[in-house]
Amino acid sequence: MARLLAIGWLFHLKNLTNSLFFVLISVLQPVIFATIAFFMFDAGRRSGGLLYAALGAGLMGIWSSTLFGSGGAIQWQRWQGTLEVIVAAPARFLWVMLPLTVSTASIGLYSIVATLFWGRVFFGVPLEFEHPWLFALALPVTVLSLGLLGLVLASTFVLYRQASAFSNLLEYPIWLVTGLLVPLSLLPGWVEPLSWVLAPTWGMEAVRNAALGGEVWPGIGMCVLLGTIYLALGALFMQNFERLARQRATLSLT
Amino acid sequence: MTSLRIFFVGGQMTYRALFYWLTPQIYIPSLIVAPIFQILLFADIGRSAGLESDEFYVIGNAIQYAAIPCLFAMTHLIAGERFQQTLGYILITPAKRLPLFVGRSLPVVTNGFFVAAFALVVGGAIVGMEVPAGAWAPIALATAVSAFSCTGLGLVNAGLGFIVRETSVLSNIIFGLLLVFTGANVPVDDLPRWMQIVSEGMPFTHGIEAVRRLVAGGALSDVWGLIGVEALIGVLYGAGGYALIRAMEVIGRRHATLERA
């Protein structure tokens, strides 16, 4: 199974890298948002905000690529005519889809690299991390937890015919409520409990604290915990999707 | 008379035919709800940065969001025809090209205006923006002119759609550039000098500034210049876009590449 996951992840990562749409989402869009945030923080004289903005914009890119990639994952397989083959394969449907959703989150790593590079070269953002080793750990854990959240998205969005519009709807709100560019303390109190069940909140906390200083392990721990819950939910929903599609013979119907 | 019919009736029919998929389930999340969250995101970043008031971001982002319907819809007028394999039929008709292509932009301007106006009203209500009662009509005018000027840019985008396969990617890039350059979120004066020069030639820059002045209590007479420049920018982009479409049509015929981006 480890081989299946590893090869599937690598295959989908290469496949998505060939998509101009994903490269845009992963590189250009975060760079544009980072640029705006750099200018805003700079003009607003907010001290120490540039690295904060670069990391936040990078995580925004990871969320976007997960949202659009995983949200439409099953639908894409259907359009490409590969869904039936995947479902009929001896490997469980879950283990075939998991590398795909994790790879959509992984491609978001381009976002972090792009925003940090852009910030360093054009805005002089200091790339001095307080805990470099923990940063190197927090980042893949965050990506993995988002990939597992992507599994839940993939298995639920498939029930919604206009999944792409639904993805459009969820992009900004999640950026907002997970505090990627705005401290959660600025948002209304009722937003905070929502942010607790979303992995990007804890991933951002871990990555940001590793870079700027602060407790890193609670964020990493919450990513692992939420990732486990997402995996359980994703497995349940995937199983349900497969069962219903077989019963009703609707696998290839959009 | 025929040209007028192609302009008004043809434009409307084409819009309905090409956007048959724009159902409420797609329209509401993408064009009604998403701009509100864009406004809230930037208003909160603005608060965090301590830069400008909430009204600043409501106006900037509401007007700028008209770019989504204006850019994407105009591009789809070429890419959608090609996808449906009707581009060739359109281009062999004897219809005059000016009403044929420009007529398609009228529903786009209307939709862009509606999207921006809705975001302005709802976003303004959420943050408690106070607008002088007499300012609503001039604000509507400035918003409509802004939608018009961006549709002009959309026509350029449509022309590029003859040679660019990933038209939605192109539109996303332009949308992002408009977000940075037009003063929607960063005051133009705070941008580097070269960016200020570029922003002068962008759709929205003057329209957004006009609406901000109107909300701040300015009169229509104070912003005529800004609205006029915004309209002129729209005309220039529209003319350039039309010329580009004609040039691409000729090239497409010569090299038999109409159906191939």
C-alpha cells in the first residue's frame, strides 16, 4: 500500500504540475496576494508583518490548490473516463484517491516557495526562522492535513453538481476564518470555534510560530489529530459514494 | 437597421446561448457571495495593517469585482464559440463585425454593473458605510462606466482568446493585476512610481477614485473628470480589442487556425 500511495502521489504531482491552471493557483495568485499584503503592511507601518504576510499568502495558495484540486477530484476522473477503472481496480478506492488529494495540497508548496522568494527578492523580507527544523516539520504536516481535508472535500463535493462554484464560494471564507492573513482576534468571537475544526488554522499557527517564534508543537499536534479525523470521515464518505454509485449505476453520470 | 438588430438582439441571444450554464447555483456563489468575502478579507487585512477605513476596501473591491464577469464573459465569447464549434459559422456570416462583437458586450456591461453595485450596497451595509442620499445616482454612473471600461479590456482579452488556449488562466492573471494596480486595496500614492503610471492606464483606477470621492461627500461635478477618463480608457481598450479580434480573424483564416488556440 505504501508503494501505491507513494507512486500515486508522485504521478499526480507531476500531472498537476503540467496544468497551467494549477501553476497559476499555486504560484501567481499567492504572489499577487502577498504583494498586496506587503504593500498594505508596509504602508500601514505594521512592524514585522512582511514574513507574516509571505507565509500567510503561501498557505492561502495551499488551501486554494487543495480546494480546487480535491473538490473536483472525482468529477475530473469521471470526465477523463478513468473513474470506472479506478473503482474496478483491486486496490481500495480510498487508497487510490488519497494520493491525489494529498498531491493537490502538496502542489501548494510551490506557493510558499514563491511567496518567500518574491518577498525576499522584491520586498527584502528577512528569511530568518526562529525554529528552522520545526518549520521543516510543520510544513509537510500542514500539507498532509490539508490533503486529508481534501479527501473529505472530494467525497462530499461530488454530490454537488456545481462543485466548482462551491469551491469559488469557499476560497475567501476559509482564508478569512483560519487567520491566514488576519489575526483571529480581529474577527467576531463566533468565528473562532469554526476555525478550530479547520486544519489550515493549526497549520498556519505551527508554520508561523516556527518562523516567528512561539509554540509549534500544539499546532502540529492539532494537524495530526484533525488529519486523522478527516481520514476517518473521508473513508466513510468514499465508501458511501462508491456503494451508492454501484447500487444506482450512476458512476459515470455527472 | 440590420446592424442595430445584430447589436441588440444578436448580442442578447448570444449571451443567453453561451451562458446557458450560468444558473443561480453557479451565479450566486461566484458573483454574489464571493465579492462580499473578498471585501471582508481585505477590510480585515486593512484593519490589521492599520492602513485605511473599511469604506476604502468596500468601494475598491466591490468595483474591482466587476472584472470577474467582464473579463471572463468577454473571453468566453470567443473561447465558448470555439468550444461549441460555432466560431467558424459566426465568422463566415456576412454580418458586420462591429455590431456582431460589440453587441455581445452590452449584456456583459450590465451584468458587471449589477455585480459591482450589489457588492457595494451589501458590503457597505455590513461595515456600516454611510452614503449621502444624493450620491447614489452618480455612484451608479461611475460604477456603470467602470464596468464598461473593464469590458473594453475584456474585448482585448477576447482577441487574445484566438491564440491563448488557457483563457481562464489569462483572465485570472489580469484579475490579479487589477487587484494590485487599481488602488482597490493599496492607495495608488503608496505604490512605486512605475506602478502609479501603469495604474493610470488601467480600468477601475479612476472609477474607484470617483466613487470614493462621491461617498466622501463630493458632487458629480467634482468627479466628471475621473469618470470621463475611465470612459475614455474603456473606449481605447474596446477599440484595441476590436482591432485585435479583426486581426486575429484574418490570421486565423490565412493559417486555418480558427479552431486551434
